[in-house]
Amino acid sequence: MIENTNFLANTYSRMPVTFVKGEGVWLWDDNGKKYLDMASGIAVCSLGHCHPAISKVVSDQLALLVHTSNLYWTLPQMELAMALCERSFAEQVFFCNSGTESVESALKLAKRRGNSLNGPDCYQIVCLENSFHGRTMGALSATCQPVYQRGFEPLVPGMTPVPAENKRALSLAVGSRTAAVILEPIQGEGGVRPVSDEYLRFARQLCDEFGALLIFDEVQVGIGRTGSFFAYEQTSVVPDVLCIAKALGNGLPIGAMLASKEVMSFLPQGSHASTFGGNPVVCQAAKEVVKLVSEPVFLAHVKETGQYLNSRLNEFAIKHPWLAQDVRGRGLIQAMELKQSDSGLAARLMTEGVMALVGHGKILRLVPPLVISKEHIDLFMEKLELVLK
Ligand SMILES: Cc1ncc(COP(=O)(O)O)c(C=O)c1O
């Protein structure tokens, strides 16, 4: 590894490996060692590393037009917005560069709408405990995990955390001062915890009753990850605002906030902006992602391989009840919760040539490229057995 790490801010706990190449589900380090990627850059490279169709449209666009700012129109941005609206409840899109910015945009929209409709006291945002929405101040304030918030106080006022799945707590929290309820339909970073349909329906009902927005953060679980293009499609609830990012660019930085025309109208000209948001190069990549991930055979593959991964993990958990206590997930976001904290698990898997996420020391989170095959999953399970036993 090149010894120039001192020049980088020390905000990440990094593994001692430097990657130099990626292809499909594989990554190579600077010693030529090959790794099976079960993390896809934290649920980003869903079509696999360096997908040839994406590399092609990106390099074509790089030679044509890279950036104009949003003072003007560009074709890739308009086409991507149309493609996203065609596949969702939404009628308009605001583009930004990351997940946290898409959440930030949604919070600003909700506050501005609350203020316009119900006055300056309508700024409360109800959010779920154990959520993760990002690291900028607004998104961080809605991220109800003290470990991320500690030291950054005062947080943005008006955030009201409630325990997930507790309908009484939610009904006590939501009222006439509520601008929005924000939640992840499946909590990702918080340990892969799907929110029940019943709770989602109750949240929808309360938002309708009090005129608040229901915001779904699908930054981690949107764009095919669960086996449908958007995760909300597998629930009986349609949100008012949808936040997406991560896999939308397959590795190029893009985020988006989707809403109806009527809701989006509360962010009029000049109220919100992003210099790079909807840049033509990343929009070309995202257009290709939307096209490929929308294919019914592709989504069927995600469901099938997701079920296979889930059943292999369950088999393991049943065979080794002293090691694993729960397996959960939908599509190709799956988790196995360990009985005991194992802080060295990710490192031991790396030694065996497998990359995976281990959260809170105990939760093995698997978000592989969606192009993964059953043979890759078998290989992963072999390595997992080896390092856990
Ligand atoms: C559900 C969710 N929302 C928001 C974010 C923040 O996204 P980003 O890191 O792109 O800012 C994440 C990142 O993991 C996430 O999982």
C-alpha cells in the first residue's frame, strides 16, 4: 500500500487495502489480489463495477458536454427526470449529488410547505429511531442514532424521534405542527429492518389527516435493490416525496428528490439549488441504470438471487444457532445478526477475499452488486462458514 495516507482527513475507519480495478462483482487490490464484492461500495455499484454500457455512455458524454450549471437546460437531465417520473408516482425531480442532499432537499421542501400552508410553527419532522438519513446537519438531525449526532449539537430544531412500529407513539407525535414524517421503508444502516406494511399504512393515514408529507428515504433500498424498481412498490403505501441516490449512478455521484408537481411547487425558483445537481455526465450514467434495472428479467433475477441468499443464510443460522440469531431482508439487501459482537469479522472476510459490511459489530449486511449469481453466493457462503466457525 502506498504510504501517503496522512494527507486524508481521518474521518473513516478504513481497511488496509488499496483497490485499483473493478469488474462485475470483483475488485482487485494493488497486489493483484481478487475480492468478491458483497458490499458494492455500500449499495452503489448495483450493475457491477465498470459496467461496459455505463462506461460507454459516460465516456461519450465526457467528450460532448460535461457541465453547464442549472442556469440552463441539458438533454440528459431532462430525459432522466422523465424516465424517473414514468416509473414512479412522481411528476417532477430535483437533482443533487448524494443521499444526504436528497434528504436535505426533502426536509427543506417539507418545511417550506408547512410554513406556507400552516404558518411558521409547522416545522416538525417526525423520524424513526435507529434511522439513517445522512451526515449534513438536517439529515443528521433526522438520523435518530446518538452515535452519529454526538458532538454536533445543537441539532436542527423540530426533529421528533419515535420508536419504529409503535403506532401509539407515532399518533402522539404527529399533529398540526408536523411538516413531514420521514422513514426508510427498510432501515438499511440501522441493521436491515423492514418497516411493516401496517405501520407504513398508519403513517400514511396520519400524514393525510394532518396534511403532513410522507417522505420515503430509498437512498439505500431504491433502484432495484429489493427486487422492484422502488422499494415502496412492494408496500401498499405511496409516499409524497421519495429520496434516492447511491445506485442511481452506479458509482457516479447523483441524488434525486421526487414528488408530485403540486408538492414540488413549494420549492419555487431560487428556493433551493445545486451547482452540480443533474450534471449531464452523471445523468447519462443514471439513464442507463434506469433502463437496465427496469428490465423485468433483471428485477426477477434480483428477487431470485435475493431469496437464494436469504435461504443460504437461514440454513447457516439454523445449523449454527450459537453463532447467528436472525436473518432478514428483501431482495439483495440481506442481513444476518450474530449472537455476539465480532469486530474482526469484516477483516477476516477480507483476508479470504470477500468484502462485506458489518454494522454495530453484530450485523452482517450484504448488499452485493445486483448482477451477482448463485455461484458467487455459494462462494461467499463457503468463505463465511470458514471465517465464522
Ligand atoms: C437510507 C440512507 N439515506 C441517506 C444516506 C446518505 O447518503 P450519502 O452517503 O450518499 O450522503 C444513506 C447512506 O448510507 C442511507 O443509507
